Amino acid sequence: MRAIPLLTLLLSGWFVVPAHADQAQDWLTRLGQAEQKQSFQGTFVYERNGSFSTHNIWHRVQDGKVRERLIQLDGSAQEVVRIDGHTQCVSGNLMAGLGDTSNSTARALDPQKLKNWYDLAVIGKSRVAGRPAVIVSLTPRDQHRYGFELHLDQETGLPLKSLLIDDKGRLLERFQFTRLDPATVPTDSDLQPGADCKAVKLDSDKASAVKDARVWHSDWLPPGFELTSSTTRKDPETKSQVNSLLYDDGLARFSVFLEPLSGSGTTDTRTQLGPTAAVSRRLSTPQGEMMVTVVGEIPIGTAERIALSMRTDATATQQ
């Protein structure tokens, strides 16, 4: 779960105030610092694609390390434990979705960078989980990313609520605390993984993996998106090497996966589940046929253009 997708509903008593970009930048700076300095525990709800889930979270900052544990309270048991943004173990259905994110470290928000791609503004006040909040909006300057609305705790700067909104103003994703306790520091027992939480293993030859993955690049990227990590892993079923590239603009993220095709049965796909776009396209390279898959919380048209723009260095050399 991301530092977490963000925006609106169930607001009461909030009022409009002048929209000041400088104030918004100050609040985003506080948000970035809060998650690296403030311990807390609480309960939040997560909504996307018409489904809801409830989670407990323990977040402890101690001795320069940020340790976090999340447990889903409804449906099948699911758990994630992270240290400094690195996934240590996962359980339940999260294993497939989060197993490859162990290298995705926490990022500090950079308002100076974000203001190049989003209009930043303080647009009001609200009350979430019984706590006063300030509402900060991030409106995209182009069609290649979604908008965010953040309800930040006035006392700590932590995100009490976040909404992810498309270009038509429709809610795509919501994260909202129902209980937040920043005064109680989680104990070692609170942060102890359950018996079903399976350790995430890293590639043994990490340096080689990064080198292999970086053979790939995109001829086109949405403005502001940069490559932040690249790895290679072996698919346990096909035994083939899967390259993965992670890009972000300082807030939004998407991943690109590239895998050799061994047969002709694989077809192009194009799906949208709530805010998440997933586009797969066949690509001919000097090394053979590849399947390129782009997954992320970006508009599906943007994901498709990225998929069609992927190249190997060998391809670029021959062109």
C-alpha cells in the first residue's frame, strides 16, 4: 500500500480558504517529514474499484529506522511488514502483488519537483477520525497522471485521508483513518510478523540483475517520470528472466515488466481496475519476441503509449 493513494467523501464542517501554493508546499514538506519521524498506530479503510477493506497499522520510527506492519481485518488474512520501505514479509493474496516490491524504498516528497507537474493548493479544512485536518489538493497539469486530495493532520502532518481522482472528478481510490493514535509508540510485539507472513527473498546477484534490467529504456515517458529502480528475477513457472522497471514523478508510480515469449498463444491485453491500468503488448526485438506489461495508477492511454515505446539498447543501436 502506497504512502497511500489519496481523496473525498464523508467530509463535514470544512470550509473554503484562500488557495496558497506556498502553504501547500509547506504542508507537503511536513507530510514527508512526518512519516519519517512520527510513530503512530491506528485503523484505516481502503476503497477502490467498488470494494472496501479495513486495516490496522503500526508505524514506529526508532534509532533511524522506520518499521511498519499492516494487517487486513476483513476477508482473508493478509499482512505486510516493512523496514525503511523495504518489504520484509507478506501473507495471503498480497504475496503475488507485493512480493517484488522489496526494493521499493520509501521516498521523501519533494514539493519543488511536484509543482512542475501538479498545481498545489490548500483548499480548506476538515475533520477526520476526530482530528482537525488541512486539505491539500494536487491537480495534474497534463492528462498523464491523476489528481490527489490530501487531508493532513494539523498536529502531526500525517495523512488522515487521501483521495485519488481522475480528470472528470471521479473518485478512483480512497484511504481514510477511522482511528489514529500518534501518542502511543508501537511495541516490539505489535511489530512482530505473524506465523503466515512469508519472507521476501531478493535476487542473489542484485548487481547483475540491475545491469540486465537497465538494457531496457523507453523512447517516451510522461513529463516528470524518472526511472527509480530496475531489477531482474527468474519466473518460477517459465524459468525465463523477467525485467522490471519502476518509474515515478515524485508521487505517482508505474512499473514495466518485460518477459520473453516462448509461444504464440499470448495476446495483447488492455484492462482498467479502478485507478490501476494494466496494458500488455508484444514487442519484436533482436533477441526475439517479448511481452511488455505496464501496470500503475496512471490513465490507460498513457500506459499503452509507454508499452509501445519500450526499447532495448540493441534495438536503439540498430535504428
